[in-house]
Amino acid sequence: MNTFKNTLNPPKILVLGFALIIVIGTFLLTLPFATEDGKGLSFLDSLFTATSATCVTGLIVVDTGDTFSVFGEVVILSLIQIGGLGFMTFATLLFLLLGKKISLKERLLLKEAFNNITIAGLVKLVKRILLFTAFIEIIGGLILSIRFSFDMPIGKAFYFGFFHAISNFNNAGFDLMGGFNGMTAYVDDPFVVFTICALITIGGLGFIVMNELYEYRVTKRLSVHTKIVLTTTILLTVSATILIFLFEYGNQKTIGPLSEWGKMLGSLYQAVTPRTAGSNTLAIGDLTHSTLFLIVLLMFIGAGSGSTAGGIKITTFAVLVATMWSQIRGKEDVVLFKRRIVNETILKALTVSLCGMVIVVVVTIILSITEQKHSFMMYLFEATSAFGTVGLSMGLTPELSPVGRLLIILTMFAGRLGPLTIAFAITKRRKSEAFRHLKGNIMIG
């Protein structure tokens, strides 16, 4: 038993912890009273939904609002909250409530869960994360509730408001609007668009960044990590909004019939949600191929490290771009915000990106074999959405075969935990080499 415990390093515990949550969620969703028809969901559909919720993805094989009872929806919402913040956050909260001391092992788990550099101040960070989350979700829930109260009874409006606030802050993308069209009825509604975009963006910044911004009033300084996250988030959001606006301007099936203001709101929402919320106000299947490919790129990039979002993360993307620019300019060092990026970080960024590309390519190829009725773009879109834990779909998800659904389940799981975490979880710890080989020169390009 002790040998078994010793083999459970932090990455392995994270993988097993998320798997356990999914198993519990799957069982609860198969219960008869979890669905409106009183029959419960099939095991495979329950597993798919539980994985999608826990991995804060949002891909669905059955409509959430029409299929599940209030109990089923609360189960999904609980899985979203636990999956978004991480089960170690809630475990730490439980320990604190019980008055137990957080051991070094738990601190190492928290460090791995938040992708943090050090274990210093992690318990304090967890407390703040819970406070940040409660505050942001309450504010977002109240704004959405007030807006929805004009369209539905007040009780239902509050339920819908807080469900969508929690779902979008955790970058999950589940909605209760009925059907598979998401939030299309609110495409040009500024209250809904700005509120949900703010929730998605804040949730995607990462808790380390949120904490630094909170402490800025005292410290008057931001780390290079926070500067990269904030700058890259703004650049990607603005550039994607402009491009989608241009790509879809004349598309009568999307933003074409809207006013100029409505076109901008529709473009903004669809620029924010691929990183990595999965909610949509435009029908994904009606978007132009240019917009679809842009969304694929955004889904692959994702949002901030240690956030509720997936993808390779925007810091990884920024390091890769900076490395490329340094090589083009003939510079030896990679520099961002007057700070030299160490080679270990660059190699990690390359590894994460290549692992992500391999996953997406392999899943796309397998889907093209098992689901031989659709276009290549649909397979690529679905694979990237699952890996990036986005939840956007061109309509392929409900039509997936059992093999296709299992494949997407595994992809969502890998995307949420990250290729490196899973790789470290199933392999032995890296050891220092006893000797180093002679250098070899290889021609590149």
C-alpha cells in the first residue's frame, strides 16, 4: 500500500481525481430523476456529458435545457464548478473548514493544479480564488438575471442567470436556452454579450493573474507572465473581432442582417468564446470557412495557464511567436517585456504545442474514418474543440457514433489536464543524465 501511495505523484493524483469526479457525475446522470422523461440518460451519453462538464468543455450529445431535470442540471453545474476550479481547490477548502493543516503533499498538488512555479502562498491563493469566483459569479449572475427577467418569469430568470454566469466564468459553454443554437437570440444584446464576454475573459486569465491584479494596488508591479497574458488576450480578442467582422459582414446567415452595432457585438462574442467557452450567438454551421478556420486556431491557442480554459495556452503561443521572431532577427536570446525566456520554458512550449498538434491530427484522422458522412472541416473543428475544451460544434457531436463519442471523451480529458500532465502521470520522473552525447549538427529549413 505504501509503495502504491509513493507512486502517486501530483500529476497522477490530478488525473485520477478528475477521473473519479467524472465517474461520480456519470452515475448521477444515469439516475431516472436526472432527466425530464424519468428514464435517465444512457451510460455513454452520461459519460460524455459528465466528461464535458468536468472538463469544462460544453460539447453535448443531448440538449441540456430540454433533456435534464433540475437535479440533472444542478449535477452538471456542480461538475462545471468543480472541474473549472479544480478538485484540489475544493479539497483544500474542505481541509480548511475542518481545521486541518495543509501538508507539503497537498501544496505540491495545488502547485501542479494551478501550474504555478512555487508552492509559496498557495493556501492564501486558494482562499482568494474562492472569494474571486464567488464575487464574479454573483455579479455576473445578477446582471444576467435582471436581463432575462424581461423575457421569462423572475424565478426562472435568476436560475438561468446564475447557471449561465457559472458556466461561462468556468469557460464551460453549457446553456439552458433549448435547442443546439446556444445564445443566438441575444446576438445583438449588449447586456448579455458584454457580461458573458467579461465572464469568459476573466475566467480565462488565470487565477495567478487575477491575484496579481488584485495585489497591484499594493505592489505596483506585474510579473512577466501576467503582462504576457493580458497583452496577448487583448491582441487576440481585438484582432479576432475585426477579422470575424470582415469575414462575416456580407453573410446573410450570420451577422449580415444585423445593424453595424449588432455586427460588432456578434463578432466580439464569437471572437471571445473560442478561448475557450463554447457558447455562441452565431450559428456555427453557417459561418464562412475563413471564420471557421480562424476559430480553429483560437480554440487551439486557448487562454491563460492555471485558468478555467484549455488549449495550449496563450503564454505558450506568445513564447513560440517570440522565439520565431528572435530567430528571424538572428538574436540568440528570446526576450519578452525585457525579460529573457529560459530554454527550459521554450522547450516546454514546443513540447506542449507539438503534443497538442499530434492529438488534434490523430483525432481528426480517426473521426474521418469512423464518421464517414461529413466534411473534413467538421472533423478538424470537432477535434480541436474537444482538445481545447471549447464546446463549439458544427453539428457533428449529436451524430457521433459510439466510437466517435469515446474518442471525443478521451480528447476532452486530455485537453483539460494538459498533454504534459498526463504524460508525466503515466511515465516515471525525469532523471538527470549520467553523461551527455557529443553535439550533432543538423540542417534545418
